[in-house]
Amino acid sequence: MSKKNDTPEVAEIGCLEALDGLYAYIDGEMDDPMARAKIEHHLGHCSACYSRIELENLLTQRIQKSAKGHAPESLRNRLQDVLGKL
């Protein structure tokens, strides 16, 4: 069950399973090395999912660049009100 270079084979996953773990993968929060390997393997041959992860990475970078200041006091108060109701 191993390839010529003695690395274990990675099980194929579909797009839904890859997208299910996409944000944990992008954020570096995926602790399971096999799950990471499955997503990386899938991204290596699925152009649709690869494009999705590229888009998500670009959006994350844009958001980080634009988050220079603090949220207005009114927004913070509204968020606290909403979170307090949960």
C-alpha cells in the first residue's frame, strides 16, 4: 500500500469533504496530519477547490490589511448586546 518512495497513499476525498475542512486548513487549525494530507492531495488535482482556497486566502489577506483601526464604539456596543442575548 505504499508508493515507490515509501510514503503512505492518501485516500481520495470529494469536494464536499475538502470544503468541510477548508477553513480549519486555511487557518492552520487542522491538527490531524492525515486530514491535512487529504485536503492537500485533493487541492492538487481539483481546480475548483484550489480556486476556492485561493479566493478565501485573498479575502483573508484583504480583511487583515483593512483592519487597521478599532471598531467604532457604537458597533462594539451593538455586538455586546447581541452576544449577551445568546
